[in-house]
Amino acid sequence: MNNRIIKWLRENTNKMIHSIAFYPAIIAIGFLILSALMLQFDFSESGKHIKASLSWLTLKDASTARSIVSTIAAGIISLTVFSFSMVMIVLNQAASQMSNRMLESMIGNRFQQFVLGVYIGSIVYALFLLTNIRDINSGIYVPALSIYLLLLITVLDIFIFIYFLHYVTQSVKFETIIERVHKQTIDSLHRICTTQLPTEMVLPETSFQKICLPASGYFQGFNKNKLTKLVSEHDGVAHFLYATGTFLLKGTPVLNFYCGKKLSESEIEDIVIAIDFYNGQPIDLNPYYGFHQLAEVAIKALSPGINDPETAVLSVHALTDLFAHKLHHFSQSIFEDEKGIARVQSVERDFGDLFEECYYPIWEYGKKDLYIQNAMRQMIVQLMKCDTEGNHSTLFTVFLDAVNKQIGENEFHSE
């Protein structure tokens, strides 16, 4: 049961961290703690002394203090509603004109979450402060210092709102959205593809047992430490059959387990628990989702309803930069135990398959467009130059020949 809970937490942690409410919730809790500390300081001897020394920091009328705090709270609520109505409009536009898959990267935007957190935190601070204003004869118990801090926070919120307006107008641009996905993908590639040579592993010649899925889902990876430890305890080797991001049906073998004995049902269950299956396309866990998202943006831009080849060209440029990096970098596919013995082998995504999955659909949609023809030829020529060892020369040559043939046909018809 503990293993199931750990797996559930592992699978949902990424969703929780990248949700639009995660950082705002943390920031709001921080403001709540700040309000409690400020009230405690306000009513302390030091706070009373400061207010007594500086007469302009004293608010003696409780009703005036309530009016100030309630007005600020209402204003920030209106500011929050207006700001994130704009965000919803941006998300709707991106989903309709680019791709639904782009929403995840936009919702996970840290600056938007920071702004929302500051707004909500300011509201929490004001409401908590409002409950601690007392009708008493001595104004020394009105939390004047906390109220003046709220005024400073409100001024800060206004400046954040002004910058947020500028930020939203910039983030709605297609090139900004494409660049964001490109940056997330390249960062993920730098983190995951850490070797410059592909790693190979000689599998044991002993018999193996197929580990099948108990339910359908997307293979998102595995808990490396947990699975390596389990395999090491059985003195075996686990060989995955599919790359991460693959959708597998119930009952499909996901890995071959090489071991001298047959595993029991409970042991198989422990291995399955260490493997992650859930929906979503987290680029930080699997950079190849970013490749497909950029390809989908290009295809959507080339559709008759949108007909925006320049956006497709921007996606092709971003894709080509990712492929240029992937030419010479490979992800770790062999995982060893504490003794340095190779225990788990994962599947490296094949460069040729990924290239065909991304480029060929774009080419099929846009091969009649001069923008796409020229962009494809320029990018493939540059990729061929980057492929110094010629590992994929045949792949590039075949595609380039198709592009040149199409360009030649267009020139023939124009004559």
C-alpha cells in the first residue's frame, strides 16, 4: 500500500507543481504568515513605541482603517479578475490557432503564477487584517503598521499590473509561445541527453519473463532508483521495449525481465508500481513532447482555416535547432546498481523516427507553399552540415531530394 501511495504521489507531483494554483497557493500562505507576524509586531511593545514616536503612522479611527482595508481588498479583487480574464483570452486564442498542447506550457508560466499569487496574497492579507481591527477608545490597538504595509503592497500590485499588461501583449505573439516551448525543450534535452555517444548493453542469454501492463496508459518513465534496486535484489536485468511517451494497451509487455527464476505476482506488482503511466505531455520529463508540439503548431498554422505559413516557418526553425542538438547528444539508457552492475536498460528514441514524425507531416501539409519549401531546404542543408559523421546522411538526402523535386515542379509550372 505504501508503494502505491508513493507511486501516486510521484505521478501527481508533476501535475501539482505545474498547475496554475501551486505557486499562488504558496505565495498566499506566505502573505498569511506575514499578516500574522505584522499584527503580532503591531501590538507588541516595539510596535506601540514606533507608533507613539511617529505620529503620522498612527490610525486612531477604526472605521477609517476598515474603510481603507476593505477598499483595497475590493480593488485588488477587481484587478485580479481583469488580469486573468486577459490570460483566459490568450489561452483561448493559443488553443484555437496553435494547439491545445501549448496550453500546458502557458498555464505553467511562472510569471503569471507569481502575479496571481501576489494578488491573492494581498487579498488574504487584507481580509485577515480586516478581522483584527477593533473598536476601542485608544487607537494604539488599531494595526496601523500593518495597514501602511498593505498600502505599500497595493502600490506594488499596481506596478505589477502595469507590467503584466505589457507582458500579456507580448506573450500572445506566436513567436513568443514557440520560443517558450523551444526553450523548455532545449533545457530538458540538456538535462536528460547528457552523453555524446549512444550506450549499449549486452543482454543476458538466459530466459526472460515479460512484464505486462495492468491497464492502458502513456508510458512516462520509471522510478530509476526504485526499479534498479528491485532488479538488483533479484540479480536480474530489466530491458524496456518502448520509448517514453508511447501509449500502451492493457496487457502489452512493457519490459523483459531477465532472471534465473520466475517472479511471483507480488514481485511483478512491485516492478509495475515503479513504472509511471499517466496522461499529459510534461516537456521537463520528456523533451520529445516539445518536438511534437512544435510540429503540431506548424501543421495547424498551415491548415486552410488559419493559413499562416510564417508561423509554420518559425516552428520549423525551432525544430531544426532541437534536431541539431539531438544529433550529438543521447540520453542515458543504462542504469547501474550500487555495485556498478548494469541492471536496467531503457529505449533511446530513434533520431530517424522522430525526424519523420515531425518533418514529414509538416511537409505534406505545406509542400505547395514557397515559404515552407525554402525553409525546409535551408534547414535540411544546415542539418546535413551539422551531421559531421554522416550518421543520418541518407535520411537527410532523401528528404532534401523530395524538397528539391517539389521546387523544381513549381518552377516548371511557372514557366
